[in-house]
Amino acid sequence: MVTTSMKNGRTYCFLHLRGAGRDDVELRARLLGEVFPAWRRDTVAVWGVWSGLFGVASNELLVIAAAADRRPLEAFTRPLSGIEIRDSLLLSPTVRPTDDAPREKAGLYVFRFFTVADADVAEVVRLSAEAWKTFENTAAYQSEPQGLFSQSGATGVGRMLLVTWYDGLESWQKSRRPAPEAMENFLRRRELTRGTVALATNLVADWS
């Protein structure tokens, strides 16, 4: 799947990781002590770390890492020896994010995965960007799409990932009824997708 904008060849990697214990304490320790230092030595930055609210187990974390150039999946997964990888996805950024700065805003982050035909990726990106003009510029709720990514290297049909910030569940619920202009574009985007999966998370603030 080829993104509509390679953003100077940057590569992102989504990882859904599971630790050995009942909670994520051991997993956090492995990431902080081993994985993140190895990534830094290889000029890989951490875009964000999230714990589960809904749909993610108590001993799991979601991680997105970023590199300034094109990298294979192995460049991100190599330091994860001994850590269970439940899901991994090599990604290219589209209209967002515009840089690799780590996420900092506390609140609810919803990870929404779309199954999309390669031929429809550009239109999904366009419809999303158009919808955001009214979706995030409202006094009714607090929301900001953080990133819209397409799957790197997929052919035919692949996955896209949308990461959206909300200040809480109330804003997420209210955002289900956005401005008519945004809703129209979201409905047209839905017609181009073959299925979606959403995960609700909280940003982990103490990973650096």
C-alpha cells in the first residue's frame, strides 16, 4: 500500500506488545531498559506509548516508533526478543503527523484500523483531511486527529491506522455526532473501507 505522501521517506511502526505478568510493569521495564535505548542507538524515536482502556489487556502496551528514513519492519522488532508481539504494522504517514515529536497530551487516544483497497487510500486520506476541518474545530467537544497512516509494502488490500486524541470519553461520545460537513465525508470514507477495528487507550506519560 503506497501512501499519498511519504513525508520525506519517514517510516513508522505500530506494535501491540504483551508482557509476561498480569500487568504491564515487566513490559514497561523491558522497554525502558532495553528496547528504547537500542532504538535510540539506531536513530529510532518513540512517537508514543499507550496502555489499554478498552480492547487492550492489562499486560499489554501499544507503541509507535518512528525513523527519519525508510526502514524494514525488522529494524523496529529486532530489539524485542523475548517480548510477545501481538500485532505489528509498518506504516507511512499521510497528512498527519507532520513531524516525529512524541505525543504529550494526556487524555483518550483511539486507535482505529481500516481495511482499505490500495486504489482507495488517496481518497480516504482526502476525505479525512476535509472532514477534520469541521470535526476538530468545534466547541462541542475536544478532539484532534494525531496521525493517519497507510500500511507500507502492502499490495491490493491493506490496513490504515488513524490515531485520534480526545480529552475524555465524553468528548469521544459527542464526536460521534460531528458537524454535517464532517459526517458527510466520514460516511463517504466508510463506503471505501472493508471493516474497522478500534482500541481505546491512555497515553503513558513516563516512558522517556
